[in-house]
Amino acid sequence: MRLRNSVPENVVAAARNAAGSTPAERAGWLSAVADALDAAADELVPLAHEETHLPVAPRLTGELARTTFQLRLFGEVLRDGGFLGATVDHADPGWPMGARPDLRRVLVPLGPVLVFAASNFPFAFSVAGGDTASALAAGCPVVLKAHPGHEGLSTRTGEIVTAALAAAGAPDGLFSVIHGVEEGVAALKDPRISAAAFTGSVPGGRALFDIAVSRPVPIPFYGELGSVNPVVVTPGAVAARGEAVAAGYAGSLSLGAGQFCTKPGLLFLPEGHGLDDVLHTAVGAIARQRLLNDRIASGFTQKLAELRSVPGVEVLVDGDQQDFAFAPSLFTTTAEEFLAGGSAVREEHFGPASLIVTYPGQAALIEVLDSLEAGLTATVHGETGEAAYVRSLLPSLTRLAGRLLWNDWPTGVTVSWAQQHGGPYPATTAPTTTSVGTAAIERFLRPIAWQGFPDALLPEPLQEANPWHLPRRVDGLSQADPGRHRRCP
Amino acid sequence: MRLRNSVPENVVAAARNAAGSTPAERAGWLSAVADALDAAADELVPLAHEETHLPVAPRLTGELARTTFQLRLFGEVLRDGGFLGATVDHADPGWPMGARPDLRRVLVPLGPVLVFAASNFPFAFSVAGGDTASALAAGCPVVLKAHPGHEGLSTRTGEIVTAALAAAGAPDGLFSVIHGVEEGVAALKDPRISAAAFTGSVPGGRALFDIAVSRPVPIPFYGELGSVNPVVVTPGAVAARGEAVAAGYAGSLSLGAGQFCTKPGLLFLPEGHGLDDVLHTAVGAIARQRLLNDRIASGFTQKLAELRSVPGVEVLVDGDQQDFAFAPSLFTTTAEEFLAGGSAVREEHFGPASLIVTYPGQAALIEVLDSLEAGLTATVHGETGEAAYVRSLLPSLTRLAGRLLWNDWPTGVTVSWAQQHGGPYPATTAPTTTSVGTAAIERFLRPIAWQGFPDALLPEPLQEANPWHLPRRVDGLSQADPGRHRRCP
């Protein structure tokens, strides 16, 4: 059977036209999309609620605000122009390895990008989410594979995005939405697709990664998969503010019904922490929340059963369940039992559950940390007086994650210049990249060096007079920022 | 049978120790290696000549000079510090998507890197070549899989590198040389290896890529594979300086006996160019050169036979052969025959041969260019008066390559800040990266964001006072370069 392929006919023409656009033109497109989505909030948020069961406010309204903010922030990235990495090496007959020709380097769009939307953020990691925003900012057409958990919302969002792009003068074929597993796989195999991005589970992401790298022409696959997000609480933090830590933990692990890739799945507490009652009260007070869909609910139920059956794992809070709605469950074990516990204690549970691991001392704590798979985040709750203690944990925590947090909780991922949402596998399939924050644009750009060209044939970012007033590196020296108000056309 | 694995026991400890080093310390290590190799030139160059049959001067002496220059240039990269990408976002309660925590991002070493050495550059793309230099600069241990074509040189170079690193105070286990196909494969599968780099053939590189991405934990595989390096000569250039173009072409296609990944494999000439005699004379005058080894010679012989048998391909110069030494061969065909010619006319021939393709007009030229696989370079020889003609070729040429050249030849790859040696598959397996030039370091770094940490626990690049005087982006604005003479410790 031949798979249906929904990649639009004009995607290659769109890629060529988008590659010829200026960064400021693309900033205009993104801004138009953001405005159109904001204007449609009263229509989109109820639709999202209906399909995902996520609460309207502040959850979905906040997520839509985050999504349109993100589109506008990539507009700032485009006006700044530093993302182009413009680099000029003038000809140098005295270059020590031999005469150097005039050589100038700039980044160009990679080509059409296939984006697989996530289930758990129907706006921010879906049709007009971070992968779409960063790919469009880079100048790449986007083919968006909708998530089946919110198909109506996806179709409607896609219509709004497409209309806004057209009205803003973007090339035809720059954005399209496709539906269906077979269609997604066919698109992933399409030779016109230059890269793919994905947010979802480890098994799903790995299956798609395997397809992407097995193509006759393999392509980059930016998958953001799983993470257990360990949180270490030091003895000092327990003593100084154990109750506050317990309350923060309860809130973080149950946010979004535990369906966040940054949910704290493991909490490391010193043995004899004395917080069991406090934790029981804090977590036990949280009401049932409905999970996104049937498939996620049954997967979560199975993971809970596996965890329960591990020798040495005890139930601290037995969250009740009604239909697809779950109250949070909390488990506890020791470092020793954890090390013997196999994959059930180490894997992500996508839903409201978390595991406390008690450690007898720092050596055992480090041993357990060093046995974990890498993930998106690692957190320390400590006291400033414990700097030496914390410093000795940092090499292990750095190995484990792309984002480290101090006295905070990993849920809630800001979108900014310094954000890093990624990490070694299985956190992602591309450890050098991020899927959130302005650096996400780097995934969809490739470098071109121009050797010996006359100025008139060079692209504007590389012309001698620097007509776009870009920050550039010239003959090895980075030039001062030419000022925020004289940026890319 | 269990494969022998030669990854050193202490490679993880070395990775941790190297991650704790300062950029300036690493610059010192690289400088010590460069000095030691320069001091051993009288020993190494004859050894290289003996094993590769490449001419001593200027070929091998120049390649060693390039290699040590490259090590020192990465020292400059380290002292500059821009490669760290240090980014500071201060806490901002008014951040439009919701209060922003203090967030700071910096790049850290990826971990131990396995480097597969190439056959054709026994210094510059081998034991102490660009992959090794950039990985060590990033702070990653290197396990170097020697190329069997120059094992004695590899062993001796490895001894010199290891001794120089030890004398400079680098961590034990930072660098090691392994030999053997099975050992290389076992190392590629070793869970302690975080990334691999390779320069060589498409089949060899693809086989290793497939292993790297099939691991339980897949890793980045930076393969630099094949390239045909098309060169377009415009009607104006033929008229103005056809003989000079023919002479330059003959020199470039036969440089290093045609065993360069940037050899011009295709020359596009306008129909009726009238240069056949000039080309015949220029290419026919070049003496036989010995190929690197038996395997390359037999592969080249086979490719020549395939090309000869393509309908419509004519022999313009029939290079003679004696043992493993070949004089260059030159073939010619038309755009029409080329489009029907299948893979034999499109694939790289690793040795002294090239194919001329005559085109009736620009539309046919673009049709052929758009039918080519991507590669490392694409070149135009034209006249400044033909700017419009050339501009209409640029989208096709940009799609095809990572480096574009004007009135120059693709062989000879300078090492500098703006260099780009890469391109879409099959040029490389990682189109967003380069294996030559200072940006090569980016392949071996991954980002870490630090959220909410007190200054005393932050790494130096992110501390508020910027003690290393790094160029940084702060709250979205890139800070002026603090000056070349106050760089990383």
C-alpha cells in the first residue's frame, strides 16, 4: 500500500521564496500570526478545553499568551540578526598556514521542516508552537503534523495561521497542517523534507528518529522525548524549610495533571527527613484532574502498577481515580532499593505521580544520580551555607540535564534568550540543541561560506558596508553591537 | 565473538577533569601539541611520505604546518571565549509571558569523542587534525581511530600528542589512539562515547553513521563524506580567459592525485566552448602520481570503467597508468546525456579524473545543477559584467553546497573564522555543522541553562561580574567585545 502524502506540492517553491526573504519580512509574518491568534482567543481556548480537558484559565489562556509571545520574541531575534552568525575574513596574504582568500560565512534556511505536534500543550508545543515559530523564523516552510488529541483545534489554528501568513505576504506553501499517522510517516520520508522536530514520548520519538536517520538522505531529527527531572533536597534545606519544599513539590508534580515533560519525577531527601506527614498532607490535598486522553490514562495506570510492584517501593499517597481523572500518587524508596529497582523506578510516569528516594549521605546520593538517564532538568534545593556540598553535586547534575535549577521547580519553562530545553538522550535526540528559547532557531539553519565574491554578488549580511548593521565577527574580532534600533530590514 | 574495545578505562574521568579546565588551560594544551609536532617534523614528514606516497614538499610539509596552525587557531578561539555562547537573562517580573527567573546559559563539553581519521590527509584530517583539535578545544577527550593507510605515522603522532598533553598538565586519558576496524566499531558502540567524527567515503561513513544512530543511546555522528564539487564556467569567462580557466582546472583536479574531497569533479562549459585542445594539452601534461593505496587505486579504476561505459560520455584525455600511479583522465558529455547518465556521471571519483558537461543555455545548466546531489563546494567562473546571469544561478548553487567560490578553485581549504566545510547529505551527515574552521568546535558542545543560582555557585562565564571578560548576550543585547587582550583565563 502506498502511503498518502500530504506534503504540499509547492513546498520547494515556498522554501526558495522564504530563503529570499529578509529577516524583517519574516518578523512581520510572525507578528501577523501572533496578532491573529490573540484575536481568536475566545474561539480557540474553548476549543482547546473541549478537546484536551485542560482548565481554561489560567492554564489555556496563559498557554496561548505564551505562544503568541514566543512568535513575537522570534521577531526580535530576526531584527537583532545575530542569529545569522555573519563572519567576514578578509583576504590575508600573511595568514600563517598560507595566503587566505576573502571568505565570508552566513547561515541560510535548511529547507522544509516537518513538525510533529505534542499532546500536552495544545498551543505552545502544537500548531503554532515553538518548533513552528523557530522554523518559520529561520525561513523554513513548516509542514505540521497535528496531534490526534486536539485535531479540531489544530485544523482551526492552522486555518488562522495560514490566513495570517497569506495576508502578511508570506509565500504560498509556507505552512500547512496534515493529519494522520500514515501521512506523518510518509511526510517524514519525503525527500523534500530537510529536518523534523518532535515533542512526545520516548518510544514514539525514537520510532520517528529511526525513520528519519534511515532515509536514503538522512535528515536532522530534533526530538524532545522523556525526562524524570530529579530534584535533590539537601539536609540544610530540609532543616530550614522542609514544609515549603514539600508544598512546592506537591504543586509542581501535579501541575497540568503531571503531564509536563519537566514534572519532578524523583525527589531525593536525606534519610530521616521527617517530612512524610507533611508530604502526605500536601500531596493528598490535591484534587483529581482529568488526563488528556484515554491512551495517556491507561499508560499512566500501567506505570503506576509497575512502580507499586517494585520491591522496596512504598506508597505514601494513594491517589484515587475516577474515569480518566487522577489524584496524585506519591511513592517512596531508599537509595539502595532504587539502585536495584530497574527501569520501573527510573522511567518517566506521564501523569500525577512521583517517587521519593531517601539517601544516607552524599556519596550514596551521587551514586544514584550517576546511575540515572539524562533528562531535561535537574534541581537542587539547598542553603547558601552549603556551597561546598552543592558544588560537589554539580558535575553529576550537569551530566544529567540541559537546565539546572536552584531553589525552584522545573515545571514552568520561560521563553527567553538564555533558555535551554534539551539534554542528552533520552531527553532529546539532538543534545547540542534546544527546543525552547531563542537558540531554537539554530536547528533550522546551515552555514554557507562565500569565497572571493565581489561585493555586488554577496548577500547583504556579508557585504563590506554591513547594510543590515549586523553584529559580525570580522577577521576574528567580534564587532560591537551596532545598536538595537538599527537592525535587519 | 566479543569485539575488542580499546576505549581507555579512564576516559570518563578524563572527560570530567577536562570539563573542569579553563579555556586558557586547554589553549595551552593545544599549543604544546602544536610545538611538539613542529619539533618532530623531520621525523614525521618522511614517515608520512613512506606510508602515503604523497610528496614531501610542499605537500606534506605544508600539511603539517596547516595542522599545527589549526591547533594554535583553536587556542585563539579559546582565549576569545565567544564560543561559549554565554547568555544572561536577569530575573524580570515584567516579562510579557509571565515573570522570568534569572536564567543563564553556557556551553559545556559533550563528552568523549571518537574520531575516525582520513586516508588522504595524514596530518590535517588524521591523528592531530581538525576533528581532534576542535574536540580537545571543546574540552572533550578524544579516542582516535587510526587510518590503516598510515598506521606507523598514526602511532608515532599519537605518542607525541600524548606526551605533549601530559607535559602540559592535561588530564590522563584525554587522548588515545586505537587501531583496527573491529576496535573502531566497538568504540562507536561504547556507551561512554558521546559523539563521533569521520572523514572518508560515502559507503564507509554511512555504515558508521548507521551504527551511531542505532545505539540504545544514539549519538551525534559528524561524517564528512562525498562531494563532486561542480564548477560552472560562464560564456563570458570562456571568452575572456578560457585558457587560464583550463589551466586552473587541470591543476585543481590533479592536486594530490585527485584525492581531495574538494576535487572539481564536474566542469560545466557552454556548448561550443572551443577549449577541447587547450584542456587536452593542460591535463595531458600532468605526470602520473601514485595513489594512496591499493584499495583506492582499484576503486578508482572501477569508477573510470563505469564512466567510460556511459552512453554519450567521451574520453578527452586518457590518462595512463603504471602500478598504482595514474595520470589524470578527462571526460566530456552534454547536459542532455548527463541527465540520462545515472549515478556513474554523478558520483565522486576519488582520484585524478573529471567530467566536462557542456550546456546549451542557462535553463539547461540550472536543470542539471538542480539534479545533482549536495556537496561541499560549488564554484562559478564568471565576469563581473554577468552579475544578473550569475545571480540567477545562486539559489541552485546555494542548495548544492556549504561553500561557494568565485573565480577560484575548490581545492585548498583555508582554516579560518569564516570557513565552512560541510553541506547537506551526502556531503555530510550533519548539515548544520562544519569540520574545518573555528566553528567546528560547536559540534562538541552542549548548552546548560542555570536557573536562579547564587553567583558563587555559577560557573565563571555566567557570573555577574563577567570575570573572564567574555562577549555575552545580556537581557537580549549582545555586549560589546571586551577586547582581544582581556580574554579567558
